[in-house]
Amino acid sequence: MGDPLFSVRNAFYLGAYNTVINEASDMETLSDADAIERDCFVYRSYIALGSYELAISEIKDSAATGLQAVKLLAQYLSGKKSKDSVINTFTEWLGDSACNRNPTVLLMAGIVHMHEGNYAEALKICHVGLNLEMHALCVQLYIKMDRVDKAEQALKAMTSTDDDATITQLATAWLGLALGGAKVQEASYIFQELGEKYNWTPALYNGRAAAHMKMGEWEDAERDLLDAFNKDAKDADTLANLITCGLHLSKNTARYVSQLKIIAPNHPVVKRLAAGDEMFDRAAASMA
């Protein structure tokens, strides 16, 4: 039997969050387990779109544990709960045999720890690899840790399970960008093939733009990023990459900087810009 959630799962990995929400609404004849997973993808899509309050208000305390984990992620990202409270709750759940084999609980806990920069802890949680998405998170974590050798091992586990899966293809592209050289061009082809096969999303445009930037093709990168911007003007990664690209092309990026500060004040690019401004101010003050 095929995967009844293939379309929503695939759309989520591609970053087509509105498609997830729309298609899920037509899925009614599902098993209880599949219905819960469907709802997890729906609320994770709302979270990805910045609608934290919707997920928090609609997921009741009586909901399944996986949905509670998604709600906890929304509370963490929105600041409705302190990071310590969220991490303590996940730690408690992970110590409970009724929860610690739930893929969604493990994945949400891993994502929170990744946001906190606790990469080793996130890997400890997700290395069991109960599904492809957990393996993909491990690939991302190893790349962040500059351990491409370990990322290659995690990717190998994915390809041995399903090398044609969209998330496996995406992980291959992420690793290709990290490895550099000829792998960057291969990554670009993967993003392009997925965009043409399914539908172009800001995530896919950003992926191909990253490849262009790695190859020094700044005009091509900007073109992809503007296409991404036209699809979603509030996508933080698009704005961050437009800033980077604009600086290399000697263009005014003030508008994108202002937007990014409003939309994602804790984005790494915003923090780097703030640190740069602070260093400049200190230097200027010392010369006054």
C-alpha cells in the first residue's frame, strides 16, 4: 500500500506549506495514526509560515503526544514559553518510554536543540533515525558542525532506505553545497529538477541561489532570490540571501535589512550586522 500522506509530506519537505494545508483538508479516510501525522504536518506548516498562535490555540492539552510536541515547538519559537521550560519538558518526555520512540517528539526536540546550538544533544536525540526526516536533520547538524564525513554517513543511511525520496534528494543537495567543487553544480541541478518536477518554492529557489553564490554567479543568484521574494516577501532566508547577494553586487540592501530585522530579529545575519555596527561604532568612538 502506498503512503497516504505522500503529497503532504512531500510538499512540506519542498517548503510548499500552503499546499500542505490545502491538501490535508481533503484527507479524511485515514487511520488514527495517519490523521495525527497529517495534523502534525499541517501545524508545522502553520509554524513555518509564522502562524504560531494558530498552532498553540488549536492543539489542545488532550491532543496526541506528537501534536503536543509540535505545539511546544510553536511556543518555543514564539517565545510563549521560556527555552528552559521547553527543553525541560522535552527532557522529561524523552525519559518516558511512552514518548521516547515517537518520531515527532524526537524530531521536535532535535529541532529545538539545533536552534539553541546544542548540536551534540540534537544528534544524540535523532541519531536513532526512525524516519528519513530524522536522518536529514542529522545531515544538517553534521554540516553545521563542519563534519561532512559524518554527514556523508547519515546521507548514506537515507539513500539505502530511499534514494529517490524528495528529502533524500534535498539532503544530497545540502551536502553537495557543503562539500564544494563539482558537488555544488550537482546540488544546483537537484534543486532545479525538484522545482521542475513539483513546483518552485522559496526554499528551492534559495537552494539554487546558494549554489550560484558558491560558484560566484551572483547575478543568477539574485534572479533566483527575486523569484523567491515574489513568492513570499516575508521569507527570512530569502531576505538574508538577498542581503548577502546585494553586498557582493554593490547594491543597496537597506530595505531587505529593515524587513529582516522586523520578520526575524534573531536571524544570524541580523546578529552579524548588529555586531558589525557595534564594532564600527566602537572604532569611531575611539577616534573621536
